[in-house]
Amino acid sequence: MAIVYEKSKALTDAEMHYCPGCTHGIIHKLVAETLVDLDVLGKSIGVAPVGCAVFAYDYFNCDMHEAAHGRAPAVATGIKHVLPDRTVFTYQGDGDLAAIGTAEIVHAAMRGEKITTIFVNNAVYGMTGGQMAPTTLVGQKTTTAPFGRSFEHYGAPIRMAELLATIDGAAYIERVTVTTPAHIAKAKRAIKKAFQIQDEGLGFTMVEVLSTCPTNWGMTPVEALSWLNETMIPAFPLSVFRDITKKEK
Amino acid sequence: MAGNVTFRQDRCKGCGLCVHVCPVKIIFLDETVTNRKGYHPATIVEMDRCIACANCARMCPDSIITVERL
Amino acid sequence: MAKELWKGNEAVAEAAIRAGCRCYFGYPITPQSEIPEYMALHMADTGGVFLQSESEIAAINMVYGASGAGARVMTSSSSPGISLKQEGISYMCGAELPAVIVNVMRGGPGLGTIQPAQGDYFQATRGGGNGDYRLIVLAPATIQEVVDLMQEAFDLADQYRIPVMMLLDGMIGQMMEPVEWTHTPASDLPGKTWATTGTEGKRPPNIINSLFIDPDACNRHNQHLEEKYKKIIENEIKYSINDLVDAEILFVAYGTPSRLARAAARLLGEEGIKAGVFRPISVWPYPYDALREAASQDSVQAVVTVEMSTGQMVDDVRIGVNGVKPVSFIGQAGGVIPSPREVADAAKKALGR
């Protein structure tokens, strides 16, 4: 008998606190599997955010640093400059990265920090109970936009992958999702490529992963997959937005 | 090609994502069992129909599924 | 060794490098910008890291990361910038990480002024961010003392796993004074086995964290920090006393005003009034007992606190003196420095003369 799939050694045995069907857990697996595939687990330092992934430091089987809300790219910058030969990643949600930590992520990209950011975009604030995020869709109802996000009041959702792809220091920027096994395979390739580019020292890398929040979207886990595919992807198209390794060829 | 799937049922949250992606539709949430978390865990009875594709395991957010090829 | 003329801010930076600091993150702000400028020029010679961040918030969080990774690291700023750093300082206290933070104070509140002041005393000594925590806060009064304390600041930070603040004012940052560089041997410090340097597969993961979601665990963590603060209070109080013999007036002042107080004491001496100066060097932990002992001396009739603020440290003076003698206050804020004459007159008023 051959093992086809088992839990990654880069995940601890801790039970994840995520709600049933939340795809954070899938994204954790992809990062963990990548660290093993690239044989960098022992030299990896992860930076956990504030938000639903706040306990990520309990789940990854490598050294971890818990950052203040939005500051993970600054913390990762500090770590990477002290330990330039290590693999450093941040794992951040949309409130963390696209609201309170916008300056930190933009400037980490500008400096071309050799880190990898996993940006989990689920269009809502999960941990605090379903409030509006900067990535909430126009018309999407949240606890702080109970009549739906109004374009007149809040504008339209911010597309961080596209925004960061305009920055010269960014080496690799892709948006993926994990709603089907095929998407999961593609997301894993993106994450692997981002870590490889980091280790080659080419610049800042980020993979934005569209993720579900069944609890705060008020859907079953399977309905949430459909809603993401049908409603979120048109607003946040899946694509490689920047890849400097392609330009060089 | 036959497979064998094991679930750490005590850790299952009954989200049903594995049920959703199983191409041969053999996974179901066992409503006769309630685990310590209060969920009906995923299970398979017709294991001989498993094709060892591991879609279920890759989709499981809680990494409770192991798939072997027989 | 020969004395050299050094500007305060540049001496801060050079002393940090000599103390083994190999990592600096900061954002320019007057009146301390010579510190990042000096670091930008000289850190490269040491093979160390200099990085100008996008904000003070980013700078302190880079310090948080670098310290977690085991580096001897510092940042510097002035009052409004230090306000922005409070988030990171609170996290570092919670996660028990060492660093040195230099505050070259200017007038406030808000944008205030770029001139020297001491209005950040409460913020520095009470823990300016959220939660129950303290920093070690050292307040040198001369550039020589800045230089002499820097090695100790880094060593204390490592020894107790706590941020140490060097609390200066714009006067000390901007003026030039002779400095004699003496070699202070580094303390024998424990290795940073807690640092996030990569497990190399040889140990369980290290986690740098200030989150204790369970209230009992968070309470235990706070009690653990409190025990540490008690040890610091027992062992790390620093102060100096000048001219206490037969003193009728006891001035209490830290930093630049302690020098004004000594000038005022000379003016009083010319008028036949003896005055001594009690100068806290560590303003947290505060030398309450030593101050009470000095104030209790029979000759002392009045305790006069001198500050470049509207009266902040005077609260600690009252706690220390604890009613054994009357305590009064003389100060100016917003970048205005009290004159020695003004201070001497305040002392005479306190004596009823």
C-alpha cells in the first residue's frame, strides 16, 4: 500500500480552530506541503497575522512570530535582514494586509523584500464576526454594511494583487483560489513558485488566495465554494499579475 | 485502482467538502455518529469503489484524511 | 584616552554600534535625525543592517522581528514618533523581546514643537501602550553619560528580555560635548535559545508571541512579567546625589533640568543657601527609597522638582518623599527651558524667603 495523501509534516498535530468548511485550512496545507517539497522547513520562519489566522503559529511546524495587526511584512523584514539565508513568509488576511497593514505590504514590496506573503482574501472580517473588509464586494452585506457595501460610501473593493504588481520590487504576484481540486493544484504551484523565487533572492513574492467564509457569508461550506466561484472571481480575476522570471527568458 | 481512505473522525467538523469533491460519491456524513466536537463525521462504507484520487484529502481543511493506494 | 567633541545624537549612534548593535530601523524626525543619518553611514562598516522604514510603526515592528530573530537591535525617534511606536513596544514587552529605543524628546502635545522638552515622562515610565507593562527607562544628563549607559542599556535588555528606553531630550541630542570613549566589557549574557532562527530540524519550533487567549494563561503571563519587574526594581535602580551635606533645598531633576538645578544651586550658594541635587538616572525603576532618605535628612526643608514639562516626574517625587518634606515644582514646557535664576527663585519661595 502506498500513501497517496497524508497530513503534511510541516503542520503540527494541533487541531485547527477554523470554522467547518473554512478554506484557511486548505491554504495552510499548501504552504506546509511547499515547505517540505522545497526542503526549507528547518530554515523557515513564519509570521502570523491578527485575524482568523492569528493562531497560525500553533499550526506550522517551524519557527513562528506573531505580529501586530497588519505589521507582518515589517516583522518579516526585520527577520529577513537579520537572517538573509532563511525562508521567511507572512500569512495575512484581507483586514490585516489590505486595510490596517496597507502601508507595510506596499513598502515591503517596494523594497523588494525577499519574503513570501500568503494573502487570504475572503471579502469579510472573519475573526471579529463578519464586518466589512476592504475586499468586500459592492452590494455584499456584512454586519457593518447591513444594507450591502455602498459604492458611494465605501468605493469598490481593493485589488491588492493588481496594485502590488505595479511595483518594481515585486518579483511574483498571482491570485488563485482553492475551491476545487484543480484550483488547489494550481494554487500549490503558485505558492511553490513564490517560495522558489524568494530563495533565489529575486524580490518580493505574494500569492493572493480567494478563500471562503461560510460562517460570516451565512452559507453552507459547499454553497460558499459556489458563491466564491460565481461572485468573487469576476471581481478578483485569477491570474499571474507579475512574474519577473518570465521577462528574463 | 483501489484505494483506502481513513478519517480521523474525532477531528472531523462535518463540513462536507470531501463529500462534495468525491468523484465516485462514496463519502457521506454519518448521522448515526456524533463525535466529541458535536459533528457527524465523514465516512465511507463502499471502500471498494474508492479510486484513490485523494480529492477528499486535498480538500479537507482539517487534514484528517489519509489516502492509500492498494 | 583623549576627549573628543561629539554631537549628542551622533554619540548615541556610535555608542550603540560600539555596544554591539548591528541592526537599526527608524524613520526621520527632528530633533533626532542625526541618529539614523549616522547609522546609515556607519552601520555598513560593521556588516550590520540599516533600514529607513515607511513609518515609526513599521520601524518598531521591524525591530520586533529582528529582535525575535536574535539581533541586537535599536530604533530611535522623538515624541510624536515614539507615540506611534507604542504598539510595537507593548508587543515586545508582551513577547519579552530585548531592544533599545531612544526617545529624544521634543515639545507636545500633538505636533508641538521641535525644541527640547520632557513631556513624555508619563508615557515612558507608565508603559505608553496597552496592557500592564514597564520598560527600563534610563535618563542620562550628559553626552558622556549617554555613551557610558548605552552598553548597559543593551545588556539590560538582553538580560531581562525587555525593551530599554534611553530617555533624552532635544538639548542632549543637539548639543556637543567632550566625550571620552572607554571600553565597557559586555556582560556575560545567556544565549538567545528562544530566537526564531529556524529549527534546522534539531529542536521544537520557537514561537514569539504576546497572545494568551485563555484568561488564566494571560493572568499567569502578567504575573510572570510582574515578577520580572520586581527583580528589576530590586537590582537596577540608578541615581546620583550632589551636595547633599547641610542642604536646605533638595532639587530633584533628570536629564537637562538636573544641570539647570546644579546651576541654580550655585546661585543659591552665592546667597548663602545650600542646595543639593538628587538626579534619578533610571526613571523606571524610580529611586523612591533613596529619594525619601535624602529628603529625610534634617537639614532639608523643601524638595523642589525641576522639569521641562508642566509637572510629570513630580508625581514620582511625591510618592518617594511621601510627605516627609514639602514638595514643590518649577518647570516650563513646549520647548521653553527654565533659567537657573527662575529655578533658584522657586527654591527661595519654597523656603519662604
